[in-house]
Amino acid sequence: MEITLRPYQISDIDEFMQWACNSEVLQYIYMQFWINPNSSREDVLSYFEKRVIAHPWYKAICLQGRAIGFVAIERQPGIHGLDRGRGQLSYALGREYWGRGIATIAVKMAVSSAFQEVQDLVRIQALVDVSNKASERVLQKVGFVKEGVLRNYIMVDDGVGLDVCIYSLLPTDLILK
Ligand SMILES: CC(C)(COP(=O)(O)OP(=O)(O)OC[C@H]1O[C@@H](n2cnc3c(N)ncnc32)[C@H](O)[C@@H]1OP(=O)(O)O)[C@@H](O)C(=O)NCCC(=O)NCCS
């Protein structure tokens, strides 16, 4: 199984749409403010140009060269730049590719190259919905440390807070084999 990471290109738009407009994939990645299963190609293209192609660290997960998902690391400087050493990890795969160990391989590749490439990155963290057991397992298999549960941390629907687990990996932590 050949898994590689590379930047997305405009020519990937049709493959991107295949997973990005799938409600099961969208359930935990909060792209639904911009994209949903009924989005037009034009809407997805606009999202793709602004938030994927223009993103400084957003990679296509490729299987045998075919883009089947994404892994991204987002930096948010925060107030006075105090958060600038922190990268927020997110990832997803097309539904038909789940359960084959692909996300684990891709996240291992992503975190090790991000720590080498991204200046002053001292921590990669991931927030995972408490019910998203497959994603928690991916992080555990990579070597992320669970730091706790952030209660009512995310609000997708008005008035309803969602609990999320917070996981982190430091450059000095071991990436598991
Ligand atoms: C999360 C996601 C990326 C996992 O991708 P994947 O390639 O299937 O992950 P892997 O095969 O590498 O590992 C999945 C692990 O979770 C386990 N798992 C799957 N469903 C599970 C469940 N309901 N409960 C407990 N463990 C579960 C698998 O058994 C596997 O662990 P194992 O290797 O110890 O058996 C994929 O399901 C996805 O794209 N989901 C939608 C988007 C998403 O949730 N992104 C993450 C947001 S934080």
C-alpha cells in the first residue's frame, strides 16, 4: 500500500468533492459551515481555492498517487502570538478507505515532516469529539498523549456544547512504529 502526501492541486477538485461532500466524513470535521452533501461544484471550488490550495500546510493523502483525503496543520497566532508554537491537526479520508490503517500512516508522515518543515512548531494538538473513537485510536497509534477532555468546548448547533478530547505530540515525543 503506497501512501504519500503532497499539496493539493486544482485538478484534484473532483476527487476532493467525492469525500468532502459525504455526510459521514463531514460529521466530525466541521467543514459543514462551507460544504455539505448538497453543495454545488462552484461552492466546493470556492472553498477549495480559499481554504485548501491557499492553506500553508494542507496535504492530499494519496493512495497509489490518487488523492483520497487530507491532513492539515493549522497555526493560529492567538493573542500577542502566544499560541504561535502550536499546530492544530485535522484529517479525513474518503469513506471507502476507512479501516485499512491509512490515516495512521498519513498522520505519522504529516507530523514528522511538519516538525521538520514548520518553523518554531513546538506542539501539534488535535481536538477529537468524545464519540469519535476511530480518530482517537489513530492518534494513540501515532503516539499522541491524551491530555484530557474539554467540556462543552465546541458549539456547532446553537446552545449545544460538545465535549472533545485533547491530544498532543511534542517534537521530543516518540512517533510509534
Ligand atoms: C478518523 C479516520 C480518519 C480514521 O481513518 P482510518 O484510516 O480508518 O484509521 P486507521 O485504520 O488508521 O485506524 C482506525 C482505528 O480505529 C479503530 N476503530 C474504528 N472504529 C472504531 C470504533 N467505533 N471504536 C473503537 N475503535 C474504532 C480501528 O479498529 C483502528 O484501530 P486498530 O488499528 O487498533 O484496529 C476516518 O474514520 C475518517 O476520515 N473519519 C471522518 C473524519 C474524522 O473523523 N476526522 C478526524 C477528526 S478529529
